[in-house]
Amino acid sequence: MKTVVTLLLVLALAACDRAPPPPAPAKVAQVRTPAAIGTPPTCDERRAAFDAGAGRIVGGEPAKPGTVPWQAEILSSPQYTQQDRDYDAGLAKGDACKAYLADRETYELAHKCGASYIGENFIVTAAHCVDNIPGFNGKVGNVLTDRRVRLGTQNLTVEDGYFPIDAVVINRGYGTDRHLDDIALIRIRPDARIARFIGARRLAAILPMRARDRAFDTDEPLRVTGWGWMGYRIDDTNITRLDGDQHLQRNPAALQQLAVSHIDDTTCAAEYPKNYGPGTLCAAARADDGTIALRKDSCQGDSGGPLTRAGDRDGDARVLVGLVSSGRGCGSGTPGLYTRVAYYEAWIVAAKAAAKSGTVVRLP
């Protein structure tokens, strides 16, 4: 989900001073590691590693099968020991250190981010989903080996769509201090399954919005999709894995979608003065009275996933206009902040050319 949440999470967990067993697998974000390899991580380090880079759909509905064939998932391979599970089971509900391992499906523990397939073995996602990911047992993570991509399905119980990552290109302008330029490109290794998936209509590339395309209409209807958390959260304080109703935050197996509206740039800049720029845009669900709706939003685990608009002609495929990036809370009555894809049209072309097998490249 959103990078702002990750940084606040580290601070929120500082009160946990117990030394748990070796760390759980990580999500994607910048997280400090123990001072020495093999040193048991503190609670905040273990939980930050577990929670980094999540995304979400709150208040949405399942997407109809086959309607989002460009949707991709970035995931890990969970490596929890019985010691991890026993430690977690002994923590009380609401404890900031508790990850609820016994209550989650394997696909929930593995899920990290969303992404979009744009053709030629390339997937576009948020930079914070692949940049400086934490690894296991205090080691620095390697996105090329610690992450995979899932294609060709809208349901996370389908297991024939895993693809190794061949190369990653991250926008050099991205940083956790401001969260601008939150875009990255992943190239997967050549695989005969890609053609088979496309032939079976399980997979299709989506066209990114171009700089010369028409501007957004006032309150233009858009759509965001993802497998992120489904419970609302009013703000980013006192963060646990419980939602605002004190229910466990869950990731759905079935892809969720939510109708949102484009929010004008003036409002977006006023809402996020530090994190707004020409490469960002805002979107939110509208209530009947025109205000921003509560309990409807993207959330943790939706990061990097697609925000789309309808094509301009009947029958046109949808167009990728944004990537879930950051925001405040989940369904808290504030708009979500997205990476504006059209602004990075030239960068995407350059990133494709710069991708180098077995390497993470940072491209301005």
C-alpha cells in the first residue's frame, strides 16, 4: 500500500521492545535492518518488514472475471518458521507486534503490491514496491530474487502464473522523503506461457496514457483495482493489522474494483502540498452529496496497481492513467495520491531500453 503508512508504522511500533524470533518476510519499502547480521530484530523492525509496501481496496466489489487482464501481482515466498508462528500466536489481539499468521491464507502472507502488464514482458508498478526491499534474517533484500510476478489471473488462488523477475528499472527521482516519481518498470524473463495466456484471453497489455491524450474531465469517472486490505482506517496513527472497526485486515483472493473520480489538481495540491507534483494526481470516491466518500478507497496492498479510464470510443479498451502511490488512511475521507502515468511517457520508453538482465537500474 502506501509509502506514507510504512514510515509512520516504524514510529508507531517503537514501543515494542521485545526481541522476537528471526524476522518474517518483508513487504516492499525502506526499512532499517538490525545493526549486525544475525542480531534478533526489534518488534518495530520485524513488523515494519512485514507491513512495508502494502496496498488496498476498501468498499469495493469483486471485478468480473476477465475484465482486468492486465492486472499483475508482486509477491514473495513466505518463510515463517514454527518459532515465528508460536511467537505470533502468543501475542494478544491488537498488539502492535502481532501479524496474525494463523489467521491468514498463504496468498495473503505472500502478497506485496499490484502492477500492470504493458506488453513485451514489461510490467509497470510503483517504485516503493521494488526499491530497497528488506530481506530475511536481517539481510538486505534483493527484488530480483526475493520477489516474483503473478500474471494471467484475477484470483490469488490460481498458481500457474508465477514469473521470475529478470530486470528492474526504478525512477531515480523517487525517495521516501517526498514520494515523488513513484514509478518503476519490471521485465520478466521470456516465457512461452505469455503467448498462451494472451491467446486464452487471460492476459492483455494495457495502453498507458500519453502526454498528448485529452486532459481529464471534471470529476471524470475512473476505476482502481487491487488485492489490498479491505478494512477502512481513519488515519495513520496507532497502526495495527486491525481496521477502524477492530476487525482483522484481510486481503481478498478475488480482485476488487472501486469506482472513483478524478480530483482536480488544485484540490490535490492543497491536500498533499509536500507530495504533489506534475507526476501525481488524486482520485477518490464521491458521496451522494459530492463530498469524498468515507470507507471507499485504495489501501495497503494496492500500491503500484492500476487506476484506469474508459477508452474514448465505444469498445475501446481501458487506458492506464495512474498507479496507486500514497495517501492518508484508507477510506478516511481524503483523496488517494496516484502516480500520473502520462507524465512518464518518455521515461517508460527509456526504461525499457535501459533494462538489463539481472540488474536493478536507476534511471533519471
